[in-house]
Amino acid sequence: MNFLELIRPHLCHDPDRMSIIALSNQPPVIRCETCHQMPIPNVYHFIREAANVDFLGACHLAQMYHILTGDEQVPVPFALVSMEGILPKRVDDQTIRRLYASVKILKALSAPFTQNATMDEPTLEMQHFLTDYMNAITHAQPQEALKDSEKMVLNHLLQNLHQAM
């Protein structure tokens, strides 16, 4: 089911009669070719509002819109596992391009600890992140001596990060 089929209840006519119009410096709109109305005058706002009603549904809408149009600027709400002081529970209005880049970075970071994990080719965002991450680790001063198991995990992580870079 594509994006237009998913939003059928919000359309005035059949999804086949709809056009997505994107002008420069303006958010895309959905226009009906039958009655020339604009049932969705701002696709980005529509997805943001959908997140208030159905968070996961809005994530799916954003992804399906991206698949249909190739628009990497569509804002997507997404949930992250909450770890106190590290990750927020919800991130709003990030582009789907940034979401995909973040997932690739998280995948690269977890690959050393996952059986049969494969490493993707590093993206530009991943290279910048890994450079910053390596600099932070290199300049960090431990407050107390690391335990052997922590050293082993950190060493393994550094080796895999180095390979990814």
C-alpha cells in the first residue's frame, strides 16, 4: 500500500486522481485532478499532525512518502530506546535522511556485539561521527582504572570502528 492509499480517508476522490506538487521553498501539497481542491495543503504538516494521533503510523506515512517521492527532507517523528542522559524517547522533525544515517551509525556501533553482523560501506555522516567519536575516546581520561572486561569490549569496539573508518 503506497502513501496515497494510506491517506485515502483524507482525500476527496480516488488516490489515482491525486497529484503531489512540490514547488521550491514550499512544502509539497496533494492536489485533486478531478475537483482541483487541495485535500492536503501541506504534506509535512499532515505527517506532523498524524504523529499526535498515531505515532508509529506517522513514521510509516513518512517512510511511504519518501519511497513514493524520493523526498529526503520529509520530517519524520521517530522513537529511540530511552537511556537516561543519552537518548531522548522521541525525536520530532528530523529528515528521513538523518534518520537513515542515524540507524546506519547505530548499526555500525552494534555490529561488533552482534553475531553475523555485516558492515555497510561508511556514509559521510558515519565518517564524521566516527572521527568525532574516536577523538573523544582518544582524549578521554578515565577517572578510575578500567576493568579487564571493559578494556576488552572497548578495544574490540575501537578495532571495529577503525575498520569502518
